[in-house]
Amino acid sequence: MPQIQYSEKYTDDTYEYRHVVLPPETAKLLPKNRLLNENEWRAIGVQQSRGWVHYAIHRPEPHIMLFRRPLNYQQNQQQQTGAQSQPMGLKAQ
């Protein structure tokens, strides 16, 4: 049975990107004219860390899902979590 394939990440000045290639039987589950939210793409078996957004449909190859997230997303999330766990009046260094 074919598996979902994940590209390496690639970036520009604002985002990091990756594409996900779905096997034919999974690609049949995709809606034709809209993007999927995180719950929907996870429900069809796509697995990746938080922050990724299905941002475009490549019409010639609808079985390839295009994802992006802001650069340094994970690092920023970790910093926010660390700052929230600091006692009042203290800043994370």
C-alpha cells in the first residue's frame, strides 16, 4: 500500500514550506475546491508538527498538498511557553 510522502522543508524570507504527496486512494478524499483545516488533513492521515497550514491547491496535481508556516514557528512557540511559565514580574532570559 502506498504511503504518504513528505518533502524536505524549504524557505523564503517569511515562511517555511513543505509539500505532501498523497497516495491515490487518500487523494480521493480531498475536496475539490477548498483547502483543508488542520483537523481535516490530520483525519486523512497527514502527520506533521504544529503550525502547518494547507495554503494552496496545485490544480494540475491535486494529490500534492502544499503547506507553509511562519519561519521559526517552533522556536517562537517554545519561547512563548517558557515566558508563560515564569513567575509574575520575571522575564525569561
